[in-house]
Amino acid sequence: MAQPASQPLSRRQRHRPASPRAMLLAGLLTLLLIATAVLAWGLYALLSGNSQSGNQAQRNPATFIAERPQEAANEQQVLVLAQRYLTAFLHHDYATMWSLLAPARRALWPDEQAFAHFWQARFAHYTLQGFSLGLPSRLSRWIDPETMTSYSDALTVPVSLQLVPDATLSKETNVPPEDLHPASIYRNLPFIVQASPSQGNEQPHWYVVAGGPVDPEAPILPPPQPAARSVAVPILMYHHVSPAPTHNLLDYSLTVTPRNFAAQLDYLKSHGYHTITFNQLFNALYFDAPLPPHPIILTFDDGYEDVYRYAVPLLQAHGFTGTFYIITGVVGNAGYMSWGEIRNLLAEGMQVGSHTVHHISLGWIVVGDPQLTQQELQLSQATLQQHLGIPIQQFCYPSGEPFRHGTSLEQARITTMLAADGYVGATTDPGLTGWLQQSTRPFALLRIRVDGRENLAEFIASLPAFS
């Protein structure tokens, strides 16, 4: 009688070895499972790796550039030119510097000798030690503030210059802080190059359009004892440029309509005037740099939003630059420019200066409350520098005080404070008026108020009679 199927096997039966065929089948099954697992893991790793590599390429610019060798080669050009230009400067090789400049930049100088003389004078009291370069990047657009020429597809690299004052400068008394510590303002200044248009298969030729710390628009280092020199440069003072109706005599006098402003710019353009920056003015006063024919500076006080809306487009249409004095305590308030608009001014080739924090008249308080005076000078400068990322060296006296009704003591005190705070120049408000600027009075630069009530003939009569 057969045993039931459910009956347990004996110990001997349970430990009987498996047949060779069964072992072979088990081994093949195991290998198949392992191969399947390896294949699945490899496929997962491959897909995962491709995804991570794509994300890494987006995060890592070096990966992006490596995949585009022509762009990498182009970006290398700004490093090559910066190295050559700054090395030539350290070795006083002005001929090489001149050869690397864009033709439009060379055209601003009478000749190579004048270019060399300027750089010798500008750093006459400094020992040049070296320079460092940052990472290159691309600029879709850059505007030269001295010519208002627009450059597209330029390359830039931040450059820092290491230099120290020489023994002569170190022995001077009342030396401005930027003179004693020039490296503090000669950091990360933009060195910019652009390629000339290439013909056919020719390689483009790269030129320097802005020399970073070795550029006329780099921060000014005032000479300790400037030579007495004067230049005829009218500095026009505007406030509002707006079509809005005015409601009192003061607003009427401070507001120039866009139509009248355009007519004034038309006259300046047609009669050969060239707007310049304050750096160009001080380069001429301190270091005998050349100025264009009929130089003029256009300034706009207080930072009103209407000048951004109406004046700036007209300036651009005429190829003119301007300087905008900002009251930092009201930025973004109704009727005033925002920080974004002020930054855009710089991008459009304009300049920015300080007009205090609260537009406090700096007459008697410079003696009566020097701490408050310093707060207005220092905090406005620091706020502008923080938001704009540039050194602020120009100042404008609110209501022209103490150069309108103040005493000589008040004037001496405020200019001493301005110099100690790192300012280089300051403009007055009539009262004092005129167009002859003097190297010995950098903190009393004369201006001409443009009155909204005057007609074009009166505007023309306020300008110097150039031959």
C-alpha cells in the first residue's frame, strides 16, 4: 500500500543530494537574476548620471564654456589683454598700452606722448606693486560715459591694483584717505574689451575700451599739492524736467519743460559742445589731461523721477551724459527715482553724486553740529556705494550752503570734512556762479542755474562765449 503524499520524508530522504541537472538549472537562474539586476542598475545610473550632468552644466559655467570652445577662446581674450595692459603699465611701457587701446579711445588724446604724460602724472606719488584679475564675463552692452558710444558683446574682467603712496606723499599733512589707502578704491574695477568686426575668415582683433584701474574714469587720487590750473567748463544746474503744470513761483523756476530742455540740448549740440564727466574735469585740473572742444557738464539735483522719465531720453538722443545728485533718504519715495532707476542711470553712461541724506542745509550746522554734518556726508556716500557698487567722489551742497551765505570758517570746515570723507569735488549753487573751474578750489566748483522761466536766448546768454 503506497504512503500518502502528505507523509513527511525521512531524515535520509531530506538530505539526499540534488541531481546535477537541478543544480545546473538553479545556477543558470541565479546568473540570470544577477545579470538582470546589473542591467537595471546600470540603466538607472546612466539615466541618473545624464540628469545630474545636465544640471551640473547649468550650474557650472566652466562646463558650459568647455562645450563651446569659441566662446572660451573669446573670454580668454579679456584675460590676455588685461594681463598685457596692466603689465605694460607696471613697467611704464605706455607704447604697448597705447597699441592695445581701441581707436576710438586713442582719438580722445592728442597723441601717444600726451597719453604717456597723463599716466606718469596721475600715479607720480605711488609705487606700483601688482594687480589681480577676477573671472571674465560677457557684457551684452556697455556705454562709454566720456563719449556715450555704445559697445555690444563686450567682455569684462574685474581688476584690482596694488599700489602704495611713496615717501613724499606719506610725509604730507591732511592727505585725503584715498591717497593713503588707494587699494581700497582700486578694487574690482571693470576692464572691458571688444573685438573689431572681422572680414571673412579673419580672426577678430581685440581692443581695450576701458582700462579698469588704469582708465581715466577710475577713481581720482588728488595730488597733495595740485598745480594752480583753471579750465573753462560751464556746469549747468537743473532740478525738474517735466511737462506738469507748476503751482508756485519756486516750482516754476525749478522746472524746465521737456520741450525747452530739448531746445537747449539742440543748441549745445549744434554749437559743438561736448558733455564731460567730473573725472575728465579733474583729470584736466590735476594732471593736465586734454578736454574736448567746448566741454560742459550737465547736473541734476535731488534725484527727481521726472528727470529720469523726460531728461534721460533726451540726453541719450543727443549723445550727452549727465550727473545726478541723489538725496539718499528719499530714494523710492513718490516723485523720486528708485534704486533700480539709479542703477540704470549708470548703465546708460550717466554719473551719480551725493546730495546728503535729508537735504539739510550745511551752513551753520557744520560748526554748530559737526556730528550731524558728518552723518549727512558719510551716510549718503556709504548708502550710494552700497547700492551702486562704485566709489562716490562727487558732492553737491544742498541750497548751496555754506557757499551761498556762509562764513569763510564754515566753508573751510565743510571742505575739510569732505576731503577727509573721501570726496574729491563739490558743486555750489548760485550765489557763486561762473564757469571757470580751479584746481585749488575743488570743493567750490561753480555752476549756472538753468531757470525754468528763461527763454532760449537767455539760456544762451548764460553760457561762456567760446571762440
